[in-house]
Amino acid sequence: MQAKISELKNRLSYYLARVRRGESILVLDRDQVIARIEPAGGVRSRSTDHSGWLDDLERRGVVRRGDGHLPRGWLERRPKIDANLVRALLKEREEGR
């Protein structure tokens, strides 16, 4: 996310709330990046630290965890589809698509 200095000054609480959720903010001065605001403690390297990635997504509002229980009758409410996916894929392969 990017923010110009004037926008950052006017909406500081908004941007700090986003940083609190784990986002980084690039600060622009005349369309030039001059600073980055990120959560205290630095940014975790996603390639080496996989613990907590779901926590990070939840904190940013990307995912919402369930309580572990499906509502009664959930499977019965799924749409009934009369199709054979494997047959359709094999047919596409034969036709060269």
C-alpha cells in the first residue's frame, strides 16, 4: 500500500490500523518512495517462516476461520451436479484443447 505524506498526515489512525494488521505502508513524497512503515519487529520472511501465515491472513482480513463445526445438513444442501469431470477432462485432452 502507498500513501502520500499529506494523505498519511490526514488519515494517520487509518494507516496505523492497517500496519497493526500486518500491512506495510510506502510513504511517497512527490511520487518518490521515501520511507516504509511496517509492524514493529520487522517483516517475517514468508519463504523461511511458515508458522503463523494463517494468523497473518486472518489479521489482515483475507480469511476468516471457522469454529470447526459444519451446520447440520450442510452436505445435503450442496448442489447436485450430473457431470463426470474426469470424462470431460479426458475428452478435452483427446480434442487437443
